[in-house]
Amino acid sequence: MAPMNLTAVKDQPVIGITMGDPAGIGPEIILKALVDPNIRRSAKFIIFGMHEQLCYAADRAEIEPFWGRIPHEKITRDMRTKVVLAEYDEFALPAWINEPTLVSGESSLAFCEDAIKAAQAGLIDGIVTAPINKTSWHLANVKWPGHTELFAAKCKSPRKAMMFVSGPLKIALATIHEALFDVRHKFTIGCVHEPIDLLNTALKEFFGYDAPKIAVAGLNPHAGENGQFGDEEQRIISPAILLAQEQGIDCHGPYSADTLFLRAVKGEFDAVVAMYHDQGMIPIKLVAPDSAVNVTIGIPIIRTSPAHGTAFDITGKNKANPNSMKAAIKTAIDMVTMQKNVLIRTQT
């Protein structure tokens, strides 16, 4: 192999990738994504994870190891290889395990926390998180229900929203990990206005929209039908939309969710705010299930993730599709590049 031209890559973004639950498909999809020369050509990468799991996945996929290794306490931007594993010798887990465990929860949390610290210290420019398992986190007494809440807490961000990008669809959620029957108790004008505002900013800063047009879904069937099927549209959603409009945001609704997402796919709107988790996730996973990306917006760190879970049932079988991980990596790189370009324009 010819020696790498370090001069050509020294200014490339450095992307941190957390392994997620080491008993899931995270190691496999990370390897399959990074072995793609088009992915490797576009950035430098630090994997926060466990060496045994990475080697096991590489062996099953018949991929020759291509990464360097350093202790996770000694990560640096000045990498001599394009891909480095920041490894955690303090955690031990048999590579064949494919179920939630205490060690999986503890280690996957440590990967995330250290990646966040590295981003805050300027050692990496963005973070891509492989899937964690909420049962593993529960076994490890992790107090956050998911990545979004963890990142917001560690960044001390009072506002956050979960955004998804899938083919022609871009969706933000008004409520995230809430039981469906609990949504009504936490449903306020603020929780609807916040994702509208954050989505509008993210579309401008990271996705190149000068004046995005945002649609807002109703909560009830037929968007409440003027109060016949619930009055949340009148009491909460419409006032939130009006507040956003008064701030200069081009947003409209509330629209009946059964037709809204098709209208967005056809280009009538640039993005949609959905009211609860599955209202937004079902169209996302129907439109482009193998390339959907989860983006946390409202925090000072760029964080993306494949929009699927740990898939314990196929762990170690070399069956995991890496396309969503590839899309998450590409999205993170694009967001870093766009952010830098915006910063350059504002300084000139």
C-alpha cells in the first residue's frame, strides 16, 4: 500500500463514531460503512468501542482490519491513520453475546460520554452513534431514556428536538420517548413551538435552505375536525404555529397527518413537525427504511445516528445492512462542512 498523503487529509473533518451496544449490530455496520472507500475518503474517524467486538465482526464479514488502536484516554486530532479505534480495555464482553447486558449498558454509555467530551474539547467535529439498547441502559441504571436526552443533558441544552432525514422527508418530533397515553399530559404550546423553531434553524444552518417551508401535523384524526375529535389543534398547535409565524418562520397547519407526509414527499413542504414518535417514524421508515438518519437538533454538537435498533436477532450473522450508518456518517460530514461554510460566510 502506498504511504498516505497526510497533507491531503489534514483539514478533513474528524468524526467520532460510538459503537453503541457492543452486543448489537453496531460493530458490524460501523465496519461495513468504513470499509467503503467513498466514506473513508471524506473524513477521518475515531471509533469509541471495544476491539474484540470489532475483530469478531470483521472476521464474520471477511474484512481485513484497517484501523489503528489507541487507549480512549489518549485520543487526538493528529491521527496517522484514517480510522482509529479508541478502545476500552476496562470492559469485557464475549463477542458472541447478542442480548442486553449490564456491561453493554455501562460500556455504551461510556462511549457516548467520552465522545461528547471529545467534541466539546474540539478533538472531533461531529458524532455518529450506533444503536444503544434501552434495556441494557436500564440494567446499568442509566437515567436517560435515549441518546437525545443524554446529549441534551451533557451539553446543558435547555432545548432539543429529534429530527429524521429519510429520502425526501425531513421530520422533527414534538414529543419523543413518551408513552402514547402520556402525550396529552405533556402536550403544550411550548413543546410544539420548540421543534418548529429548532427545525427551521437546522434547515438553514445544516441543510442549505434559505427560507424553509414547514408543515405542522395535527394530533387528532382529521386534525381534530374543528374540535369534533379533540381540541388540541385549537388550544395548542394553532397558537404554536402563530407564535412561530410571528417570529418570521414560514410554517403552516395543523394538517391532517394521513395526507400531510405524502404532500411533503411530493415537495409541497420542505419539512414536517410530527406530534408524537410513531406519527413521524412510520412515514420515515416507509419512505427510505435503509437510509433513514436520526439527527439531534438544538444542541451545540453535531450528532447523527442510523434510524434503527440493535437487531440482536442478526448479531454475528453478517446480515446487517450498513446503509443507514453510511447515510448517518455522510449526513454528519455534510453538516460539519455546512456549519464551517456558514461560519466562514459570517466572518467575511
